[in-house]
Amino acid sequence: MLYVERYIYAVTKNLQEKDRVDVAKELRSNIEDMLEGNNSEENIKRVLEEMGSPYELSLNYLNQEKYLIGPRVYQTYIETLKILLVVAVIVGAITFVIDLLVNLNSLDNVNSLGEIIGLTLRIIASGIGIMFNVVLDFFFWVTLGFIVLERTNALDDMKEQKGKTFKVEDLKELPKGGGKKISKVEMTFSLVFTIAFLFIILFRSDLMVIGIVGGEVYEIFNAATLNAYMPLILGVGVLSITVTLYKLIVGRWTKRLAVVSAVYALISLVATIIVVSDPNLFAQSFTRFLGNNFGNWGIELSTNMDRLKSGFITVISIIALIEVITSVYQGFRKEKKVVK
Amino acid sequence: MDKKEEFLISFVVELKRGTLTLAVLSQLGEPQYGYSLLEKLVGKQVEIESSTLYPLLRRLEKQGVLSSEWDTTESRPRKYYKLSDFGDEIYTSLKKEWEESVKIMNKILEEG
């Protein structure tokens, strides 16, 4: 009966959640009828192969041949879009607020109520404009990504069987219970953080400043240094988003996912160390700022800067190590007994 | 299989596909389950495969043409389908349409 269960799984896995159980039940009943009491392996083979490719049968249930974004992937696509919408709104809001704060300085030069209103409106409009742009961009790239996934059949291996005569030996094993579920909330937070970070670094690096109302504005990072590292930062950022999305799609920990996650943690660590270790990372104005405000605490900044940096590197290394260990543990642990 | 045979077969399939739904509906005045219906149709020389019939039944049910009920009284649960009231109307109309088409086709084929 193993082949039967595999067959039923192969037919129903592409169907919508609500149809899956029903179709499986009916199919099982029909197949058992067709076996006419003979449960020998050869009879099972005969009946199943007469029914034909589970992929074709699945298509008949779905009633459509070509999808832009197929049912298997569609659910995830919609969920990803929802998450990214939330992310885009949050990113937009964050930049808007920072923008507002930074621009508070210019309020000094403003005299009439009209100008204040004008300035506020401009900031709001620009904020909405940014958010809109960000949302559109993400929608476009995500949709494109999923279309590519669909076309290259990256997620569906049964399609390879299309055209070939169906043999029961081709049926894939049933998926094992699978590792622990991956928290969607965690993934959302991760996406929000990464995208906000990338967004600010790429488009609004002017916001990475410390501004004291009415006073000087100190740039934190050296624009030139940051620009030099831009490809690296962008690369790691995109990698991070891809890994997070992959985790979202798969939904549960698997060996492959664990490896991917661990490798990414290491890559990210190395990249961060490279950037942070650069002696030219922090702008002169920032060290000046620290000097001005904390110098009289008796702390010698230049030497302690290096100590701060190594301290930071140690901390993130430990965090990365924990990440690697947890990933490997989650992906490779023995599954607990699944209670029906 | 030579080209001519291939073409013939594809035309025949196309011809028969059009009558499939009507054939299926005609047998559902009484409740039937998947396999019993399949056997009945095949017995009456309707060429239909299980991989076509089962999804078709499901689709017809979604369209409201058929109603279904799970029978759990036997050792094995079975899903029984039969014509709904709406399905009954559809079937009657469809049957009339078919009889009309047959008349017209026969006339054309005679004269042609």
C-alpha cells in the first residue's frame, strides 16, 4: 500500500489545502475499489499505472495547464507579499521619522506658519512617495522571483515526469515528519531589519547622522568607505533576504536549510568583520563627536575605539556561532514521534 | 502508428470528449460511486478513463450539477454522487440539445 499512499500524495500535494483531504479520501476509496481485493504489488502497480501519471491527474483536478504562479507556490507568494508589505510600510515609517527629526534643524530657519506647514507636508509627501516606491519595487521583484521559480519548476519535481510513461518506481518517498516549524514572526522581523538596514544604507545614507537640534550634525560613517563596501553590503543583504525567504517557503527545518542557514551566518560574519575592521569606517566628525561629548569622562577615544571594535567583533562572532550551532541542531536532530 | 491513424485518433477523441459530460450525467439518476460509475460507463462502451472521470465528478459537484454523500455504513467509506435538482434540469436540457444536434448532423451527413 506504500505506492498507493505515495501516489495519492503526489496527486494532492499541488492542490489547495481545502481540496487536499477530500480528494485524497476519495482517491483512496476509488483505488481500493479498483484493486478488487487483490493487494498484491503487481496488481497495485497495474492499477496505479493504468490511472496514469499523478501529475496529469493532478492537472485534471486543477483544470488548468499553465500558471503564471502555480498553486503550490501561490500560497507562499501571497504570504510573502503580505510580509513585504508590512516590511515596506515599517521601513517607510522609520525613514520618515528619521527624516523628520533630521529636518527639525531646518525649522530654525522657518518663520511663518505657512512655511512650517509646507515643510511638514513636503516631508510627509516624500515619505509616502518613498514608501510607495519601495512597495512597488518589492512587489515587482518578488513576483518576478516567483514566476522564475514556477517556470524553472524549481519547486516541483513531478513535472519532470511529464511526457514519460508513468511507473510507480518514479514515485517520491513521502516527506518525513520534518523538523521544527520556522517562526514566521521571526522571519518577518529579520526581513524588516535587513530591508530597513539596506534601504537606509543604500538610499538614505544621509540619515545616518547624529543630530542635535539646533546644533551640529555629525555623520557617523565615512561616505567614501561605505561606498567602497557597497557591493559587499548589498550582496550579503540580498543573500540574507534570499535565505529568509527560503526559510519562509520551506516552513520547516530541513538538513539542506540548516546548511544554507549556517553558511550564510558565516558569510555574514566575515563580511561584517571586514567592514568593521576598516580603520576608515567612522567619519572624522563622529570621532570628534565622541571626543566632544565623552572626552571629559577621562576616556581616551582613539585607543578605546579599537577595543570597542574588537569587543563588537567578538560579540557578533559568538552570535554567529550560536546561529550556526542552532541551525545545525534544528536541521539534523532526530524527529520526535509525530502524534496523530 | 502512421500519421493518418494518429490524426484519426485525435479527431475521434475530440468528438467523444464532447459527449462525455452528457454520458456521465445520464448514469447519475441513481446514486453512484466513482468505481461503480466507471464500470457502468465502460460496460456501455463509453470510452472514459478513471483519471478523467474522478476529477470530472468533482468539478460537476463544485458546479452544483451533482450532489454527493459519503456512505460510511460499509466497511469502506464511499462517496456517492447523483444529479442535484439543478443537475436534473441541466441534464434534461442537455439531452434535448443532443437530440437536436444529432438530427442536424444526420441531415448534413446524408445530404453531404
